[in-house]
Amino acid sequence: MNLRKFTAGVLSFSLAASLFAAVPVSAKSEAPEPFKIGFPWDTANTDPTWISIYNNVEAVVEAAGGELINVTTDNSADELINNVSELISRGVDGILLMPAADSMLPTVDAMCADAGVYWGTMFRTISDEAIREAMYESEWFAGGCNEDDEACAANIVKSMSEMGVTDLGVINIAKGDTSSDLRDKGAAQGAEEAGVNILNTTYDISVTTDMTKTIESYIAAYPEMNGILVLGTYCEAAIPTIEKALADHDKAGEIKVGRIDFESELGTYLSEDTFHVAYGGQQQIDPLVSAVILVNQVIGTPLSEDGPTNIITPYLEMTDAQEAEDFNQYFLGEEAVYNPEEIKDTMIRYYNEDVNKESVEELISTFSIADVAARHGETK
Amino acid sequence: MKKILIRTLETLALPVVVYLIFLAIIPERFGNWNCFYTIFLQSIIPTITAYAIAFGNICGLFDFSIGSEQIISGVVGGLMAAKYGVAGMVLGAFISALFITLLTGILNSVFRIPSLVLTMGLAMIYEIVGSKLAGHYGFVQIDTEHAIFGSSPEIVIIFIAMLALFYFLFNHTVFGYNLRAVGSNETVAKASGVDVRAVKIKAFFYGGIFLAVSAILTLCQSGSVGAQQSLGSVTVIFKPLISVLLALVLQKICNLSFGIFIAQFTLNIIFIGLIAAGLPDTFQNVVLGIFLLIVMILFRNTERIEILKSRFVKRTCILGGGET
């Protein structure tokens, strides 16, 4: 009996101790000072990817106890500078944007420095050395995320080469865009290493009629073409349009198709074996982690103490229909790819002192479609 | 008869010369039937879109909203196809196109502001309407079984019918005569008793017929139609508009109905030719721009060119005479 009481006492003590141990000593239950994050984004756009980008940024800001202020933009350099000015006048504490060009950044930094507002970037790296150096010395630049576009493009070309592609027709977003240029460079490098011949690249296709026309022109002009790679496009329904054009010429399945950036219809074509490989998923994780960097800076708990934080977010590979279905459900739904509790516990230093740049990098290193599906599946 | 033959040869000279240039540069890629046939098929939809643009253009209207109207027509057609099949698609596309072009025409008549300004504003509104109609994913797809008009021979038959309809409306109706009268001098036309406002509304409305057909063919050919925003729909207009401008210049030797097709066919030869030559996309736009300028300059300055030519011949004769 005594032994039983003693054992119960030890267990109770252990349980109580473990409960205390599970809570970080510095964890704060109360919210930080109210703060506002400004976010220029085209919220009128009904594209699910664009909506999901907004949702992921909003999830971070609100999880940390802040308010997201949106101004509509067309994401051009001039418009973004006007947006920054407007957001500053609306009293925001931080601004997150997707830069249209490196050259606009010194202006943004000067405006933010004058107003005492932190700012951060998403999706884009700073290619210009001088501008990059100046921005990383700025007190007001929090940092941001970008992807290794070059490596991604090289990898997808190599993947397609392994599928038997030797002659590739390419489609990309407008030249001059940082991602477009890097993807071009990566594709050229991947093609050289894998011995793939890039037949031609068409840029800046924005409507389905032009997409159809380009694919038909490729088929007519290059009978040897056995692969089509979409390095990037803002054309709605790009893959369905390409697939239709290929089917009309009896080339569906015969010509391998790949693309960077996921879209909603990939699952159908993956299951039909007329679409073969996609790299993407960064459109949700990048804005989320970029917002994490900025929010941590704004509330006074930056992820790294020695200047702006730059995190490279991963590209995910999609090669089967189930992954495509999970992507549509969990990445393009209304929820962010991490839920508010996960964001608070694992990404906001104010709530968990152990959070830093390395811990966030480690966290996103396990980020995958299956990971999001498993976590969201559990919470449902 | 001889005159008709000469004019036909003169008209065909434009695409033939351009084709021969590319054939000489890249014979292995350009000298096959498939390539030629693809150029022909690719010219059909922009030609029909150009017919929709031409009515307004001839009577001095510039319609920026055509692309967004085409999207709405395609989206409604696509949505109706899902419920009522091919008949629903055709009906949906026609009703929406005719309604929206009529609305544009009436607004143009009521507000009396430059059509460029009005249609630019309307394009933005129509784009949002198109996006909302397209739903969550921003585009509408149709089943392959409904996409029956997008491939040959159906698309060719529809094209011939549209060409005949445009030819008839433009050359053999009171509306066609009034349209040209308003286009050449609005004040004189008004003084002659032409109801200018009615003609302009009709120009939008009749354009809607061709717009609906081009929307259906686009939907059938691409299998989907995507919504556009921030004036993205305007890009649809550019190439058909260039063909209308070229056709207006070619009008001296060729009827507008055929001129538009010839111009569009020539533009597509250049487009595919440059792709086959491996030239970058930016270069294609430069060449298209230069081509447009050259043709416009040559045809607009025929009299000056004739004078320069006669002067040159005269000078050569004098010099030749001096030497002997």
C-alpha cells in the first residue's frame, strides 16, 4: 500500500515536472504590442494561388497577434512604390512585398527608413550586388525568402531528360523578371549537362489563345520536339491548354510535359500520363516564411541578430495524381500550410525563445505535400 | 477578268513573298505541308476576331473591351456546355456576346465619351465579371466531346461561313454602306440622313456575332477559357487589329473580307517562321512591328513612290542619253 502511494506520488511529481518542462521558460501567453503589417497584393485576383499567398501571409500576421493591411497592386515597380507610400501613411509597422525589380529597392528602403518601418521581400532574390550589399546593411530591411530558381530549372530539365526528352520547347514568363532569368539560366545549364537541345523559348504568354498558338507552332516547326517545359507563365489554365493542343495533334502522352509552379489541373493529366513532372509548392511556403521573418523583426524578436534574414524555401516535386489532389485540397484551400498554433509555437520567437533562423530552416526542410496533408488531416 | 486576276496576284504576293523568304532561310522546317496547314488553321480565329473589330474600326470606333467580351462569352459558353452540351455552349456564347456588345454600343451612344476611354473602363469591369463567372480556379474547361468546332474540317467550314457573312454584311447591306459612309465622314453621313448613332450601335452588335463565334472556337480549340485581369484581355486584340489595319491598306486591291484573312495569314507566317528560325520571342515582336510599318508606309505612299520612281527613270534616261 505504502509502495503504491509512493509510486503514485513519484508519478504525479514526474507528470507535474514534465508539464513544467514542456513549457519554455520564456514563453509568453500574452500577445505582443498590437502591430500592423502592410501587404500590397492583388486581392481582386481570383486565381487560387494568388488567394493562397494572401491567406498564408494573413495567417502568420494574425497568429502573432497583428493586423494585415492590404492595398491592391499590379506588382509593377512604380505601383509598389506608391503602395509603400500609402501603407506608411496608414501607420503600418512593417511592409511585405514582392519586388518587381532590384532597382526599386533603394527607394523602398529610403521611404521605410524615413518612416521607421521595417520591410521584407518574398519570392525574389536581390541579384544586383551593389543593391544587395546596401540592403543587407540597412537597419530597416528584415530580409525575406526566395527559391533557388536556377537549381530548380536545371533539375526539372534533368528529370525530363531521364524520361527520354532530347528536344525541348520552352515557355517562360517575361524576360527581365528575376525568376524568369534565373530559370532560363538553370534550364540552359541543365540542358547542357543532360545533353538536351532547347529548341526555342517563348516568353510572356498571358492568354490561352497565344498558348495554343505557341504549342501548335512548336509542333509545326519542330517535328523532332519530344518535350515541352513551362518554366513559368501567368496564363490561366496553361497545362489544360497545352494538353488540348497536343491532343488535337495526336501528341498527348508522346511529348513529355513538365512545369515549374503547381496548378490545379495537374492531377488529371498526371493520372492520364499526359503530364509528367512539376516542381512547385513554393508559392505557399515562401510568403508564409517571408511574413514570419518580417513579423519577428517587427515585434522585436528577430530570427537572427546579425542583420537581415534570408531563407531559401524548397521546391517540391509532384509526379503523381494523389499528390496533385492533396495539393489542391491543402495548399489551395482557405487554410495556410501551417495552422496558427504551429506558426505561433514553431516560428514566432516572441512565443518560443528557441525559434531562430536555423530552427525555421530545419522545420521547412521537412515541408512536403505529404507533410501538409498529414498535419491538416490530423486537425480535421 | 484580267483586272481581277492581276489584283488577286497582287494580293497573294504579300503572303507568298513572306513565305518564300522563310522557305529560303529554313527550307527543312518550312517546306512541309503540316507547317503550311498549321499557319492556315492558326489564322482562322484571329481573322474572325478581326471581323468583330473591323465593324467598329471602319466607323471610327476603337473597342478595347473586345478581349474581355470574348472571355465572358467563352466562360458563359463553357458553363452552359457543362449543363446543356454543345447547344448550351453555342447559345450561351451567342446570348452573352450579343447582350454585352449591345450594352457596350448603347453605353457608347448614351455617354458620348471617346470610345477608347469608355471601352477601356468597360474592359476592366468586364474582366472582373469574367473572373467572377469563371469561379474559384479562374477558368472554365469543357469536355473534349463538346469541343467539336476546334479542329478541321469543322473550323474551316465555320470560317468560310463567317467570311461569307462578313462579306455580305459589309458589301451588300444598307448597314455596310452606312458604316463606310460614317467612317469616311461622319458629318456628311449625318447630313445625308444616316442615323449615325444607330449605325454605331449596330457596329458593336454585329461585331458580337463574330465575337461569339471566335469565343466558341477559342473554347473548343484550347479546351478552356481563362479569366484575365488588369487589362490582360487587351492582348487578344493586338494581332487581329494589326490585320485589320493591313487589310484597310490592302483595300485598294482586295476586298476587306479577304484582306483581313490575307493579312492574318501573313502575320502567322512571320510568327511561325521566326519560331522555326529559333529566334527569341522579343525579336518576333520587333519583326511584326517593322513589317506593319513597312506595309503601311508602302501602301499609304504609293503616289509618292510612283513620283520618285518616274524621277529615277527620267534621270537614268537622261544619264543614258548623255553617255551616248
